[in-house]
Amino acid sequence: MERQRLAGLAEIAELLGNVSRQRASEIIRRPTFPEPIDTLATGRIWDRADVIAWIKEHRPHQQSD
């Protein structure tokens, strides 16, 4: 069984090229950004693959893994 890889705000900031958490917060509020898959006590979480796909489509100049 493959484990789903998750991303929180800090991971998204890193995937966006080590932007600040404040800048990452601005980006995740965009209407085109994927919806979080859940909200934990520590904050919202996203499917990492969805975030990477969004970066490739909307910010192709960014590096991600």
C-alpha cells in the first residue's frame, strides 16, 4: 500500500522555492490552488502531488521535486 505524501504550509513554502510562509499563505488563497484534503489542529494539509501539479501548471519557472 502506497503512503500518501502530505504537505502543510511549511512544505508548500519549500516547494515554491523556499518562499516565506507569509508568501505561501497568499498563494494558497488563490482560487486555482488545490483545496486542502483536511484540517488538523496544526493547520490545513494538502496532497503533495496536487500541490506539485499546481506549481507545474501555474508557476512553471519554480523548481519542485
